[in-house]
Amino acid sequence: LNRRAFMRELSTEIERSLRYGRRFVLALCDLDEFKRINDTDGHPAGDRALEGVAALLERTIRASDFAFRIGGDEFALLLPETDADDAQEAVERIVEA
């Protein structure tokens, strides 16, 4: 999902949280050394790396969660109905994967 979808879904989760007192987590991810991939191996390799990260995120998060690419090498995760402990577990799963 892209930045536009991120803004739409984030707005929805904020409204749900304010109205019903529901919790959600927003986690921001930045890929270390991504520029080096583009500089060394070219933009097609960088594109493949981004596709791989997106696929990894989709495999690792719950069906009710969202992963968005919001910038060059930046991703956002929106985790509805999630508290800090569950968010920590989700991030650990992603890092391990």
C-alpha cells in the first residue's frame, strides 16, 4: 500500500480510537543501507529489495494489520487493536524474518 492509502487508514484508526477508545500502534521502519543497494547494484536491484521487504511485511503481520511504503526506503505499519507488548512482539518477528 502507498502513502495515500496510509493517510486514509491512519485517519480511520484515529477516528476509531477517539470514538471508541480503541488502541492502535503506528510503527515506522527505515531500511538501513538501502541507498548502497541502488548505488552499487542499480535501481532495478533496489526495486527488487523493496518488493522483498514489502512481501516480508505482508507475510509477517496479521491479516488485520497494514503495511505501507510511505517514502523511498520508509515503511509504516498500522496495527489496530494492539498494545505496546503486542507491538514489540510484531516488530521482533519482522526483524527476525
